Amino acid sequence: MASLGNAMQRHRRVIQAIQWLVVCFYVALVVVPAFMPLPPEDAHLYNNLRLFAQFMFWGIWWPFVMVSTMLLGRVWCGVFCPEGALTELASRHGLGRAIPRWIRWGGWPFVAFVCTTVYGQLVSVYEYPQAALLVLGGSTLAAIAVGFVYGKGKRVWCRYLCPANGVFSLLAKIAPLHFRVNEEAWKRSTERAPMVNCAPLIDIRHMKSASACHACGRCSGYRGAVELAARSPAKEILATRNKDVSREEVMTLIFGVIGIATAAFQWSSSSWFVQMKTAAAEWLVERDSFTLLQDNAPWWLLTHYPAANDVFTWLDGLCILTYILGGGFALGLAVLAPIRMSARIAGQADLSWRRLALGLIPMAGAGVFLGLSMLTLSHLKAERLALEWVAQVRIALLAAGSGFSGWLGWRLMAPARPLRRLLAFAVYLLPLALIVAVWAAAFFM
């Protein structure tokens, strides 16, 4: 592993070439399909660029970026991400201004994730390349602008403002690969070497978490103290101290990744959503109020593609907002309450509810992958491929995610007295059971 990390450090030009190949691929798949007509009814993934681009972005790209982060850390960010490469390039040749305090606010990853997720659903980003160009292209332009103004050869956007940063930071905690820093070896080293340009602005010497590390390999071998190494997927979470877990980080996990994301993935197939919208429409009709039933919103605000018979009314938009935000925060509260209660029952000074909540990361990661893979499967189903294996794989993923999270919770409570530990663990299992039930209802009912 150490040799691989050192090879990444030596062959920076190869990594840069990979980054620019991905940039070209990204731009082509984002821009070109947005100016193509709707695919004919007999179109397939292999003969229509619009369908191919949708499948690559939402069916392959994003689901397996999440998987790679859980397995390899944030290697996507450091080696492949087009936004990261572009914002760093802009920063290298930009104004180089100091990073203001408002950008450093820890809540931006949560806010950006929620806004991007909700807005993407309103404009149907998964289905239409015009919406994808608006959302993804807008994010890329913002990344370039931030890079041009702030920092010098840094990734200020990635560290503080990227909508996916909070998710990646959480999932990287369970990656079995990471760049390990030996502080003692660093202190003993007499090597004189120029400081590493850490693009995501990490204090490498004191780095203990894989959350912010982009796994780019630039610091591998530095002062004989940094190396790529294997570790237990549970090691970082079990070793985390109360003071190392921020409130914003846990809010992103509970209300963002578990709450908002789950509601966003499921609203279109939810019977509750249909009932809510039907009841609202009937109430409006009974009162001769038809303003919200009009479908004259522009496509960049609400889905509006008459040629595809896909048009959202203002009521559709309000119901989507209500379901995702209301349902997401309700699910988040239903998860948060037993986590806080469990930590209180355990009665350990070194186990805050925020630290205990980190045990939910494997379950959250499984949920994100399951949600994104719904898009993968919809494309494969349209190609009439056999999908009898899907139910078994979904059950296995739910079992693996909940099982790993359950085991982490049990280990985190280890110092507690036996009776307290059992009672606290029983309460801790409630949010896991709820999350599994929500996904099971979406898939099997």
C-alpha cells in the first residue's frame, strides 16, 4: 500500500492527465446532450447520447463514486473529480485572496447538499440533460469562480462549499484505505523538503481522519511520516473523540444523508405523496382556486417538458418541497431522538450523542447507494434486462449496512455497565430498524 501511495506521489503528471480526461468526458456528457432532441421511443443506451449520458451520470457515475468513497476514501476527489481539477486550476492563476470567515462556516456542506438535492428533484435533474446542465454546470462554474477568487492553488470550493463534501467526508470515515500520518516519525525526521501543497487545506502533520483528505497522494512519503495504509473500516469511528465530532457533521448525516436524501429518492413512488397531492388538489377545486393547478412555471424552476408529457404544476412543486423537506426532517428527528436517548442511557462521559451517531454512517451509505441505484435499475429495466437478482442484493445491502452500524454502536458503548449497555443498545437499534423499514416499504410493498 505504501508503495502505491508513493507511486501516486511520483507520477503526478499521470494523475493530472487522468483528471483532464475526466474533465473532457464530463463536459461532453453535460453539454452536448442538453442540445439534443428527445430520444425516440425505440432508442437505447447504446445508440442515443442523451440516454447514454443519463445512464453514465446517474446510473453509474454517482452510485459508484459513493461506493469508491466507502472503500478507497476520497480518491474520487483527489484523482478524478472534474470540479476539483478546475477549481484548483482557477485558484492557481486567480486572485489569491484570503478565505473569508463566512466561507469557513461549517454548515455550508449541509445547506448546499439540501438545496442541491431539493432543486434537482424540482427540475427532474435525473431525467433531462437541460436540468443536469443547469445543476451540474452551475456547480462547476461556481467552483471555478470560487477558485479564481480565493486561495492560491487550493481547493477552497471542495473544502467548504461543495454540495457533496459533507457526504464524502462521512463515508470516507469507514474506508479501509487511508493516508496514515505518524506524528512521531514527523518529529524525528531531519529531512529538509519543501512543504506539500495540500489542495484541500489540511494540516497534514496532525491529520487523523480521512474525512477531509482527498487521497491524491501528493504527501505520500513526506518526511517518512505519511503513507497509504490499510485499516479496519471501524477504526476511525471507534477512535474518534467527542470533541472531534461537530454538530454540523452530525446534522449532515442525520437530516441530510438519512433524512432529506431518503425522501428525495422515494417521493415519486410514494403512495403518501399521491394522497397528499390528491387531497390538496381536491381542496383547491372545491374552493374554485386554480392558480396552483396551472403548469406555466419555467423549466428551470419546475419540470416543464410538454413534448415529453412531463409538466409540473405549482401544486406539484409545493408538494415535492413539503414531502422532501417535511418528510426528511421528520425522519431525521425520528432518528435523532433515540440516538440522544441511547447515549444518555449509556452514561459514558466519552460517548456523546454526536459520537454515537457516527455509528449510523454504514447504514446511511447503504441508503444513498440504494437510492442512486434505483436510477441504474430503471435504465436497465428499460433495456429489458433480467433483474430477478435485485431483491436479494437489496436485502443483502440493507443487512450489511444495518449490521455494520449495529456492531459499531455496540462497540462504542463498550465501557458502559452491562445492563446500561444492553438497554442503550436496544434504543440505538430503533433508528436502524426505522431506516430499514422505510427502504423495505419502498422496495417490497
